[in-house]
Amino acid sequence: RIVSNLKKAASVQQNTDPADITIGRLSQMWFNHQLLRELLARVNDALPAEPINIKEIFQYLKVELFLCVNRCSPTHFYHPMARKRYPAAETSMPDARYQVILKALSQKQKVTDAGCL
């Protein structure tokens, strides 16, 4: 259902039939370089003492996607008792680093002269 909804949204943006939107195309839209750079800049602006790199942004987005698909919270995903259910938690970014990025993204951003975030 999530992939179906993503395909519908992408088809509107791309002005095409949802059936023509492949998983590969969705991942290219989700993990595009501009989005990664913008997220990196936003997080690093909020965390000057703990800068992150593009690989960590990519890992963060992978965790977010996993959480959406599996309908679970970060707390449950990273909980030691849930390791059998979510083995990806063992190989994904550490919970502490995930929380740092999440906190940075939840902070209000300064508005520029142009009025954009």
C-alpha cells in the first residue's frame, strides 16, 4: 500500500501513469543528491559540534523508509527485544546517531532574507 501511494504521488509529479513508476525510479526520487545535500546542510547547521556526512544522511533515510514500511517507531526498531523482528537494526546506523539527526531536523530553521528555510 505504501509503494502504491508513493507511485501515485510520483506519477502526479512526473505527469505519468502510476504503473510506469518503478521501484528504482521511486528510490532515485527519494535518494536524489539534491535532497541529500539539503538535509546534510540543515542537520549540520543545527549541529555545528557534531557534523554528519552524506553517508549518514543516506543511512538515516534508509532507517526512516524501513520505519514507514514496517509501521514501527524508532524506539521499537532499536529496542534490544525487537532484534529478531528487525534484524536491520543491527546493521543500520546506531540509535544514538539516528536520534542526533532526528533532533537536528526537528529544530526550527532560521528564515533567510529570501524567506526560504
